[in-house]
Amino acid sequence: GQSLEQPSEVTAVEGAIVQINCTYQTSGFYGLSWYQQHDGGAPTFLSYNALDGLEETGRFSSFLSRSDSYGYLLLQELQMKDSASYFCALGGRNQGGKLIFGQGTELSVKP
Amino acid sequence: NAGVMQNPRHLVRRRGQEARLRCSPMKGHSHVYWYRQLPEEGLKFMVYLQKENIIDESGMPKERFSAEFPKEGPSILRIQQVVRGDSAAYFCASSPPGQAGRIQYFGAGTRLSVL
């Protein structure tokens, strides 16, 4: 089967940099994606890695290492509005069209 | 371009009643997915549909739950004879052709409460 593990909670201060890790087990997938969810609202797509390496999108970057079954989301210049839950998800190949989500990491940004 | 539209946003049902949740995908999107989320948990895949076809229903309970995506109109997730354990947030997502399993766009969800 497929599974993903993320820390349940992370706390950081405004202006800092935070990294949210995601380890996974799967026999095949297209890529690893990241979603943000505020207070149970609509999950919002943040980033997607199909290849190993770093993808940068503004203040957010995501990294994937297939050999280590590991990825992370990096948030820079943290703002209070970044307080939310962050989910990593596997998609494609053995998952078909669906996404398999981790349990989520709740990020709290303090002043 | 409107996003993924779900209605109703909140739905209250008594045990034994039926719940119908609707989802209109983004314009041009041909793939629709339904997920369920319990408080403090991740999203659990239920079903993946394209127009008039169920592609993958591996996450859907075998009884009481059904889904459709007709040629015309929204996708419907139907829960018959609801029980308290069905109380959850149900999210619909869509993706454009060629992006299945890669990028999905989510609606605001339907919060189902079973009394």
C-alpha cells in the first residue's frame, strides 16, 4: 500500500524559515504535491515535484528525493497568514488518478 | 473562471435520511474526485469519475454510498440511510485532462452533520 508521514505540529515565528518533512512508502507514483488548508476550508494546491530536486514558487519551495522516499516543503519569510495545515500527497501510477494524503502538519506562526 | 463549486456548504440530516452532495468542476475539467475528511485528519479518497464513468471507487464504502457524474449537470455523491459516523467534511476536486494524479483543485466542501 501507500502511506505518508508528516509531523503533526510545527511552530515558528514570523519572518523565519520552516521546513515540513514528508516521508512516504509506495511502489510507484508520478510525483509528490503539497496542499495548504486553512481552518478546514478548501485545500489549495501549493507545489508539485515530478522530478528529484527543488521547485521554487515565490516564498514556497518543495523538494523531492525519490531514492530517499522523502520530500519537504520550505516556507520562507513566514507570515501570520501562513498558519494553516499542510498536506503532502502522492499521485499517479499505482494510485491511478487519485491523491493519497498524509495526515497533515499544523503550522502555527507566532509574532 | 469559477472554481470548483460545491453545494450545499452545510447539510444536516437525521439518521436514516438521504444526503445528496453536488459538485460542479472547473470549466474544462473532465476529472472529478471526492474525498472525505474527519476533524484533525487528512483527506481520504473516495471515488474518481469522468463523464458518465466511474474510474476508481476503491475508497467508497460498498453500502449506502454511490456517486455519478452525468453527461449533463454536476457530479453527485449520494449517501443513503445516513449514520452518525458519516458526519464529516466532503470535498470535491477536479483536474484538467492530462493532469489526473498531479494537480487537483478543490471546492469549499460540504459539512455533513448527522443528528
